[in-house]
Amino acid sequence: MPIEIKMPALSPTMEEGTLAKWLVKEGDTVKSGDILAEIETDKATMEFETIDEGTITKLMVAEGSDGVKVGATIAWLAGEDEDASEPAPKADAPPAAKPAAAPKAEPEVAEKGYGASPATDPKPSDVSASAAAAPAASGDRVRATPLARRIAEQKGLDLAALAGTGPNGRIVKADVEGAQPGQAKPAPAAAPASAAAEAPKPAPVTAAPEGVPAETVKLSNMRKTIARRLTESKQQVPHIYLTVDINLDALLKLRTELNKGLESRGVKLSVNDMLVKAQAVALMEVSACNVQFGGDTLIQFKRADISVAVSIPGGLITPVVTGADTKSLSAIATEIKDLAGRAREGKLQPHEYQGGTASLSNMGMYGIKQFEAVINPPQAMILAIGAGEKRPYVVGDELTVATIMSATGSFDHRAIDGADGAAFMAAFKRLVENPLAMLA
């Protein structure tokens, strides 16, 4: 039976993608691990590998197609023992509708709900249960690769008792290698009945007012994801905002001195690099803010991984500096420069922009004095950095002029209390104003 190759979910937020480029053609023989295509997700362009072996019989999606839904059939593969010349099945062909059976009048039929009145119709849960049981009763062929079948036969395994991890639940080599005779197939988790009702409604389609010169630009996958996730964040996460003014003079002086020493190594520290370090150290000091809301649990992180907002063409991405609390300033500067460069080229791997325990967004380079950032779920806080500018400032008991920066923390009030957020902002301010403390 031909193997169905489906559009993969290459990131947790991916719902659809663009098939940017095919790296195989019909008739090519592939093996597990071969690259089939380049797929543009909502974050980057990534390579898609095959886990099966065989011959590509049909490419179902044209190169350059966008809006390809996750799970949609994009190609067909003939297995090792199958005839590659046979035509591939049509993708997503709806089954032919069967004529409805005439209702019967017998009492026993009415009691079961078949053809009964609305008052005695089966409940939706009953229909779901019977529908789920139908495939097992129909004797459908177990979906498995030829190699998996051979291994199962050698080990005396019952393929029907195994759960497949391949496309569309297909049993692959890895599923049978670790299986033991008599192993039972785990029961599938029931999908919540209200899932369809809870799905967010699409935004209404709007058009430019009549007579107003305008151009309609199609949203990229990234922009669609940004719109959806930030809308969900503002709707579902109760934000609390706390702002402090920070004297940057000591940090700027230290930065100048450190850059002189790092010049021979080709490393140049930015203010942003030092603020990432300060945020990470402050999170470790005030651990109540280095958390994530988990519904009925609270996840407490043991290290500070900082997601740094980077503007790229068409959107925003947040590469992660892992363990920033323990890294040197030069290591942070080098890592951010590398991550930001590859982010703009669309070459980041998922593990480089997923995760993070908190975020930092700096708009100071644009002259923005102060702003409030939207929390990036499932994180519980983000730090918004404004521009450093000369302002009147009281140092000790004297009024002077200093380089002042406003920083605003956005906190998830479900996970972080106002007092804990205030303690974090105070720690961040102290570290920036006394920067040698973050290097100790």
C-alpha cells in the first residue's frame, strides 16, 4: 500500500506552511533521513526529512504553494515491496455518500435509536464511540512499512497491537524494534467534544474604503501566527505592568572599558547584551518571577533562558540565549550576534527560538522612551527597554543630569504577584546601576 507523506508540523505554533522547494522528483528512490523538501513555517525555512524508504510516485503539492495545512497529503511513496508504477491514490477524496436507510418500525430498532424520532436519536457521544469502533470491526489492513513488517514477522509481533509513530499512524522500524511479543496497543486519548466549539473564529475580512488608494498585501505565515498568538495573549493572560527609571551611566562606563579589552578578540558588547545578563541574574535572584503558569500548576525554572526579540523582514522572532545567568558578557554578545544574523536569514533551528523562560524587547534604538510589551505565551514575563537619554535626575541629594532609561516589566498576574514583580524590577535596576555585581 502506498505511503502517504503529509505536511509536517515543524513548530508548535505551525498550522499551515509554504512548500518552498522540492528536493526530490517523481521516480526518485529515498531512504530514511533523506531531505524531501524545504518548508517555510511561521518562523523559518526548514528541511523536511522522510522516515520511510521507497520510491516517490507522486508529488501532490506544487513547489511554491502556500497555505498548505498541516496533515495535508503532499506526496506518495511506494514501499520497498510495492510497484512504483501504480498510480497514487487521490488525496483527500471524500467517500461516496451512501443512501440513508429507510426507518424501520420494529420496536427493537426504535429502542436502539436507528431511524427513531429526535427524542430517541443517539447522543453525539454514542455516535462517536460507534464510529471509533468501526475501523477495528471492519478488518482494515494494518498500516506498516515493509521493513517494519519483516522485523515484526521475525520477532513474532502482532502489528495490530502496536501504535505507529509514522505518518498517519503508520508503523515504522523504530516501533517494532523496541516492542515485545504480547505488547498491548495504548488506547487513544479521547478528543474533547467541545474542541470545535472552542476554536477561535477567523478575523472578519475587511476591504479598504471605496475611493481610498490602497494595496492589499497577503499575510505571511509568520504574520498570521503573530496576530493569533498576541491576540490570545491579551485575551487570556492578565497583564500587570511595572516601570522603573534606571541610571545607565555606570553601565555605559563599564561597557567602554570592557570593549577596549575585548577589541583584540573581535567582540563588541552592546548595551542590550548587558541588559540580557542583568535580566537573567535578576530572575535567578527573584525566582518567583522565573516561572510559567500551568493551569493548576506553577512551573519553576532553575536557569534563566532569555528570548531576545529580533525584528526580521515580515515579522518578529525571539532566539533564545540559554543559561544567560551563567554566561560571560562576551559569550552572550557573540551568541546574540550569531542568532540575530541567522534569524534574519531564516536559518534558525526550532530549538534556537523555542522555549525561553522570559523575554526582552529593546526599542531604545528607535528613540522610544517607554512602552509596554505583550507577554509571549507560555512565558510569564517580558521586559520592555526604552531609550537611554539625558534627563534631570537626583543622585544622592543633588539634582544632576544623567543618562536615564525606562524599563517596563509585563507580568502574567496568574503566576506572578505584584510584589514579586516589583522585587524583580528593583533587582534589575540595582544590577544595571551597579553592573560589576552581575559579573561576580
